Amino acid sequence: MSLLSLLACSLLALPALVAGSPLPPPLSYFRRNPITRREINDATVRRELGPLLSNGTLMYGPEQTAFDTMTERWNRFVEPDVRVVVVPFVESDVAKIVRYCNENSIDFLVKNRGHGFTTSLNSFSGLQINMERLAGITISEDKTTVLLQGGVYAGPVIEALWDEGYITTTGSAACVGVLGPSLGGGHGRHEGLYGLVSDTILHFNVVLADGTAVGVNATSNEDLFWALQGAGHNFAIVTSIVKTIYPRQSPTWYTHSFVFSQDKLETIFELLNEFHTSDNGTLPPLMGATYSSFAMNPSFSETEAVISVGFDYNGPAEEALAMIQPFTEIESLQESGRDVTFPEISGVAAGSCGGADYILSSAMLLEYNITTERLLYNHFNEKVAANPELGATAFLLHEGYATAGIKAIDPASTAYGHREENFIMLFETIVPEGSDLAEPATQWAKESVDIWNAGQPDRLPSTYVNYATGNEWETVESVYGHEEWRLQRLVDLKAKYDPLNRFRYYVPIEASP
């Protein structure tokens, strides 16, 4: 459903006087909050909160048809208990919503595109702030920055800038939000040149846990500025940002893909290791990304996974082909390449945005262990044979981005704790609706991560926060960094900016008692 169609479904631009489902006991919401209301339901919230907000704000309760659409998420195994949805029309509404929730012991959770899949979100029950109407994209007059509101997602941002001859750092998939990934750092195809999504943010407009609206940058609330760049989900609601933009490098990108049989595995991953260290220890910055995966493809084999490898280059075909020549010399089952615009290349990942019952796991690596990749491949085939329903949708994804821009930034200057890593690993499968396969899928996910991590025994496990699942094998240290000083600083800042732990639903950091 389009955004305009969705908004047209709203029956509650003004508060409604209808019966609603009761919210959980207030004391389950806030800690150390002495003032509570024993009985408050969604209709009461809408009746009381509506007059405080701008006329364009929309509100939904569970009895409305659009409510399910407003609360749906990418992973249906992640189901926050949403009792009422508020869609603010202007940024100032957000502070008013937070203050009302605080005064009435109601928990609040921000949703933009709904792609976060950590199971910690399942502990939420209360009011959802849906940011989708805060979708402004404003390029500055001097064409050096762009103002993005908190509800924007990558596709429209990429297209608006590209049409003007500019780019900025965003995540890889066009359908995913910009602000959510940025709070966890944010990886994407331009990071070899400019760093993470968060590295190009100059200013945040945020609402703190107490409902105060403040500006945050390198000279104002600078300690919070540090925390927002890598652990931001724990500290504030971002209503807008100012972000650096850059002239685009080329009018086209070149994308090239291969499908290989399993006997080429060792050669492929040896070449990928060399490729990612070929330019002063990193992937050449204009080679925006390399992707490889293990997955079943019945067109080639019913019993053995194939190895897919792809390259996205920020420039013309002839330059890209010269770089990837060693891969073109390997006999492949299938090969293709084409020139595209950057909006087209980011749109290729849109297929990852439909809702389903996903089981996932993730790891980060400094380099590929060739022996481990063979073990993973064999393990993958064994699991597919034992669980064909899961195997039909399962894959092991290897993401590699150019990292020169990330590594040029002092690791201590932001909360993001994994600048040394070169690769992000992801296991994913879909559990068929109504089946009892969630447990074997979870076991498969855990075993895959264990194999990846065992392949680098001298390093501590790391997890990209935006791929965190909330499973027991993830620790706070693996997500936010293993340095004791980094974790202590995050804990101290949590105690300063969110002492009652309002923001505790996305890979939470606990404040000291």
C-alpha cells in the first residue's frame, strides 16, 4: 500500500471516543516512577493526547483496519505489543508525545520502516511513534548538506540527491530507513570514500527520554553526539539530522555477478581476501561492495548449494572489469554485468524488505578463513538435506565493503566499536508459517555463527548492532565493542541521559544502579 493510500485510511486525525484495549499495569513501564494511572486504554490516550498535537497528526487504535499495517514489521517473529499508534505530523509533536507518555507511565517505541529484528523488541508494550510522515528531504542552498527528517528511508533520499548530482552515505537497501541504521553506525556502498552513515551526520535534532528537545553536534551535547554514532538507539529519538552530501563520482555504477559451483570455493575466497587488501590494506574505495553467498538454486543443483559472488563498482564497466579480472577467469555457471544508476543498484536489495518469519544470526570477520568457509558450505548442505523446507529459503551471506573511509576515522571518536572489521556475515532462513521449524532453524543459525567465530580463534566475537538478534550467544561487548573504557562510557552516558531506561528495547545498554 502506498503512503498516500495508507494515510487515507486513517479515521483518527482527531481523537476518537471508542472503547479500547487496556494497557498493561503502569508499574511495568517505568522504574522508580511514583505517579501512575491504574486504568488507561487506547481510546483514553487518543482522546487526551490528540488535542496536544498538530492537526495533521494521525492516531490509530487496534479496532481500525489500518492498525495492522501501521504495526507490521519485516520479521514477524518480532512483535512489540503496540496498543496505540501515533503518527506525528511535525517534529515538535514527538516531544509532546514523550512527555505525555512519561506523565502517564506509558512506554513508547519509535518505528520507521520496521526492519530491526532483535528479540529485545518483544519486551515492549505501549505506544508506538510511527515516524513515516516526518519525511522531509531538504538540500542546503550551498549544496553541501541535506536535512533529513526522522521518517525518511534510503530510496527517496538516494533518488532526490542523485537527481541533483549528489550522494550521501546510506544503507544498502533502498527500502530501509536512514536514521535507524545510522544509530548503529550504518554500512553501505559509499563507506570506502566517506565512512559509515553516522560518520557524515553533522547535527542531530533529538528528543531525550524526559521529553526535552535538544540539538546535538560536535560542540553542543558533544558526549551525546559521540553516543548517537553507534549506540544511538539507547539514548534519544532522532527527529531530524543534517548530513554531508558529496558530488557523485560517476553517472553510472557497474554491477557484475557470478554463480560458481562448490569446487571453486577455495579459489573464490582466497581471491576475495586478496581483493579486500589490494589498496593499502582495504578494498579499493570505488569498489563499493562485494557480496558472496551459499544458497540452493535448483536450476543448477538439487543437492548442492551454489556460490554467488557480486561486485558493485562506482564507475564504468571497463574500470570494474579490470579490477575483477581474476574472478572472470574462473569457470562459472553463470555470469552477467550491466551499467546502472546508483538508485537502481540500491533498489536491487528491495527484495529483502517483505515481511516473513525470519530466523537470523550474524558475525563480523577480519578476513575469510578458507577452511572455515568449506566447513560452513558442507554444514549448509547437511542442514538443507535435513530440513528441506528451511533450506529452500536459507542462505549464508558474506558482505564486504570498502573500508578505507571507516578506518580513516579515529575509533575512539564515536561509539561504533568495530571499525577494524572487514566483513559482515549473515545467516537467514524463513520458517514456513504454521510449522514447528523455528527451533531447528535457530539451531542452524547458532551453529553457523559458531563455525564463523571458530575460524578466528584469536579474536573476540563481534556482532553488527543493526544485525543483532538478541540471541543468547550475543553479548553487550560483542555488539558495542570489547574495550572496557568504551562500554563504561556508554553506561555512564546512559545514566546521564536515560536514567530510567526509557530506551531499553533495541539491544539495550543498562545504566549503572
